[in-house]
Amino acid sequence: MATKYSVRWCFEGKDSESIALLSDAVPHVSIVDFVDSLWGNCEDWQGSDTPSLRWIDCIDMDTGEIIALRTDWDEPDPDWGFNEDMGYDPYMGCYTDDC
């Protein structure tokens, strides 16, 4: 068995660092679950003086392929101006606020 995967994370204003090395025997679905679990639980262990977590990924060290990725830009911005009353009307070919 070879160590094939590297899980890394990066905090705001810091360089990324490797936090786990995984065997090539670990299934991809388990890797994705591991990365998601780290991401989902980061608020539990981050103190107020800790910089915010920007991303966590897992790469295949042989090919450079990203196996799993979670980023702070995955979360929708609540202030982006989405209007729930506006919808796309496929018959008119426009949004209801524009028709």
C-alpha cells in the first residue's frame, strides 16, 4: 500500500498545510466524507482569535487531481440580493420582474 492522497487546508492569510496522508486503499467516498466532516466541524474547534478556514482539499499526489474540495466560497452569500418572488418564465423567455 502506498500513501497516495494528501488532505490539506488553508486558513485566511496563511499558507496551506498538509494535515493527513491517506492510503490508496481508502475509497473516494470516504475521502469526501472526511473532508466534509472536517469542514462541518471546523467551527467547533476554531477560537475567535483563529483566522477563518478558507478551504480543505484532498489531492492525488501522483496525478495532482483534486479528489475532494470544500471552500468558504461554496456557501451562498446571504446578501447577494436574491428575490424569491422573482422567477424565470420559460414561456416569456425572461424573469417575471423583467417581463
